[in-house]
Amino acid sequence: MHDQIKQNILSLRMEGMATLWQNLSETHQLPHLSAEQLLQMLLQAEWEHRQGRKQDRLVRAARFRYQSSLQEIDWHTSRNLDKNELLQLSDCSFIKRAENVLITGPTGVGKSFIASAIGHQACHLGYKVVYFNMQKLFQKLRIAKAEGTFMKEMLRIEKQDLLILDDFGIHPMDAITRLELLEIIEDRHGKRSTLISSQLPVAKWYEIFEDGTIADALMDRLLHQTIRIELKGESLRKKR
């Protein structure tokens, strides 16, 4: 009877529920549970199973640079990292408010690791996230133009709850790249959150854009409703 019930549950594609049913059956706990208790446990097991699968799908789709978490961040190294400020981001309420996050600091201080950790936390809470190295993003968009899928790719980027742009400003941007970046930021402004990490301090970002009109438009949108994390110190890689 128990095996038949398990097969019926699996036929309904309720793997979490089926696993718990088998465990309860094998440990002879079923006779000690009321119908209400059993139903609650089975539903909870199925919900947790589906949430776990959803989180796994979101993480795979995001393509993070690091498999990092906020719990793994080194708080002991001196790099101007405010633990309370960063932990406040863990509930991802900044995404609900469509706020941006800017992480700046010299090479090797952990910008990409922290950006990935915030992204992982967002996935854990059910948000859609995509992670891009800046140069690779615009290479991808050039290919999309050649293949006739540019608008589809731009729409996909626009729909992400959190867009992470890493290594911002390392490579020069031509006129087309600047316009595409402006379009991405404009599409998301006030609706979706963007996290940018850069070796350059924000004060020098104007120099990246060259075109004053585009620089003003981009900076106005990037700095509106923004949380800034300014890291300092020596490269962590030197200490390994």
C-alpha cells in the first residue's frame, strides 16, 4: 500500500512529497501522525523541494563569476567593509525598491566575490539575476545584432530583477557601446536594480563616457537611489 501511494505521488511529479512519504514509511512514523499533521508535513516537504529546484535554476541562469555567499565574506581583513551595511542587503529589499548598488575599489579587494554573493542571495529569495563581465556583455550584444536577436537579448536583460555588471570601466567604450549601455540603464531605471562593480572611483566614471551628454544621462540614472560600497586596502590575492 505504501509503495503504491509513493508511486501515485511520483506520477503527480511531487518528488519532495514522495521522498518524505518513503522516509516516514521506512521509519514507521506514519501510524503516529494525525491526518492533519501528515498533510502539513507532506505539503511543506514538497514546497521546500520546489523552492530548492527554483533556486538552482535561477543560479544556473545567472552565470555568476563566483559561487559565493554572504556568509563566506571575510570581515576581518581591513578594506572599509561595513558588515551591517552589507548584511542589510541580504533581504534584497533594495531590489523591491529598484535601487542600484555600486561597489568600487582597487583590484583584488573582493568586489566580484561580494557582487556574486549578493546575486546568490537574490536567487535564494526567488529573484531573477544575470551576471555579466562588461566587455563580454557588449561582445554578446554585437553577436546578437549580427544574428538578428538584439532586441530579444535587450528585453531579456531588461526583465532581470537584478543585473550585475562586473569590471565596469576597465576597457574603453566606443560610441555604440555607450549608447547601448544608456539604453540598458534607461530601460531599468526606476523599475529594476543594477549592481555595478568597478576599479574606478565613481568620481572618474564621467571620463569613461567621453560624450558629456551621455555621461550626464547615465550618471543621473546610476546615482539615483543608489547604495555605494567603497572598498579599500591591498589585494586579498597577495595574502593567499
